[in-house]
Amino acid sequence: MLYYILFFLGIISLWWHWRARRRMKVTNLTGKYIFITGCDTGFGNMAAKVFDKKGFRVFASCLTETGAKELKAVTSKQLQIVLLDVRDSDSIKKVAAKVKAEVQSEETWKKISLEGCFVHLVSGLWGLVNNAGIMGISAPTDWLDIEHFREPIEVNLIGLINVTINMLPLIKKAKGRIVNVSSVGGRLAFSGGGYFASKFGVEGFNDSLRRDMKAFGVKVCCIQPGLFKTALSNPTKIMKEKEVIWNKLPPDIKMQYGEDYFQKDAAKKQKLSKMCLKEDISPVVQCMEHALTSLHPHAHYIVGQDAKLFWNPLSRMPAIIQDFLLLQNRVELAVSHAK
């Protein structure tokens, strides 16, 4: 009996210790610089507003002039907006140079009373939030060509890596944080297209980067949101793009799938969207905040009840179980070709 009591108390103690570690915050973060990509809408837009209010000096990158103007209208003068297309290497280098110049201008010499010494205080870039991303075409692989895969991979993966490489010296100087926004789609591919391939790549890059940067005191975190309602995951837009592809398919491919395949598939996807898409995106931004401010940030943040209770557990199951469950949301072909 005593053994069970001690075991129970040990579990409670570990849980309490974990909770205490989670709540420990880095001090003196006000005025620290952070850079966020993809701030036109969605997670990045909300993050820029939240961190601006909390006193961070935010560089918010937007793809469009419209997104930049709308964000600037509702944030402080301290927030700086830069136009950035993460597919453009020259643009990334120019923005990185601008950030470096701004950050270095804040470096100061301060006199320390102890023995009249001087210490060079450097600020560096405390946080990089790689949030920019696109969905691209989501459709069966035999409907697509290589260009349908190229764009999401260039934005979601190559762009993310390129921004990270260019900002890394400033992050290392500050011993700061890198937060990569991936997806449950980086753990489980439930549709064809470049999006899932790109997010699996983000997961691999994130893990290798986390280990590379550990020796420099830089902490690297990965956020894996479930299904949230953003411009990226707009089901109407996704289905319209899919319909364009469907209408261009050769007759033999359409015959294999069946003439009513697209309508049936749209109905199934609509039903899934209503079940899973969450309108409140603040939990994702809260995870970003924890990753940037906690003394002990998590390596991975799984966000959303659907991700925690279904997608993440399913990603750890055998392939035969994954296939069985995911194929329940697929429309049967007009003629089965499976033997």
C-alpha cells in the first residue's frame, strides 16, 4: 500500500514540477526584437498585434501592400512592416540587412560600476517566427504536375530555410528563439499536393536546426496546428482551385474517378471542415508566445483538440490503421483498380 502511495505522490510531484517549469518566464524582454513572416492575415497577423502590445519591437513581414497598410493601421509606431516574398532570395537578403542595421543601432556601451569596466551590450534578434505559408493545390497526385508541387514547397520550406539562414547570425548573437510554424500535415499527409510534402520538410529542418543550435544557446521550437479557419485553409477557395484542375483533366482520368467524383468529394470535404475547422486562432499565437518567452519552451507544440485527440495520435499508429481511417473520407472511384 505504501508503495502505491509513494508512486502516486511521485507522479504528482513530477506533474507539479512540469507545471512550474512551464510558467517560468524570461525576464527583461520588453524592447527585444522579433521578426515574423506572413503577417497579412491569420496567425502571423494576430501574432504581430499581440507582440506589439506586449512591448516587443516587431518586424512584421507582409506579402502585399494591402496587408501591410491594414496591419499598420491597427498597431503602434514601434512596429515596423517590411514587404517580403519569401520566394525571392534578393528580397530576403535586403530585409535581413535592414533588420541587422536596425538591431545594431540599438547596441550601446554602458559603464559598469564594478572596477570601472565597460561591457558591450548587444541586443541581436531575440525571436524569428517563420509563419509564412500557402496551401497550394490539394488534389490526388495523378491530377497534378510538378508546378503544383513546386510553389508550396518553395514558400513553405525553401523560403522558411532561406529566411532562417539569413537571420541566424542575429539570433545566435542574442541566444534567442526560432519558432517554425508547421502543421499536423507535417506528421500525417491526408491529401495529395505539395503542402504536405513541404510541411514534412519543415519538420525535418526544424529538428536538425534545433540540435545544431543547442550549443549556441538558441532554442528552436515547432508549432503543429490542427485545422483552424484562416485564409490558407479556406475550404471554398481550396475546392474552387481543385475544380479548375478537375475541369482540365483528360477524359480517361475523369472516367477512372467517375463524372460525379468531384461533387461527392466536395460534400465530404465540406462536412469535415464543419467538424474540424476552429475559428479561434488565439491558441496558436499563445504557443508562439510561450515559445518566445518561456525559460523552458517545448520542442513541439500540438495545437487544437483535433490535433491532440485525433491527428497526432493517428500519426503514431501503424500505416494500415492510418490508411483505413483516412480513406474513410475519400470518395470511391467509379471503377476500382485495386486487386
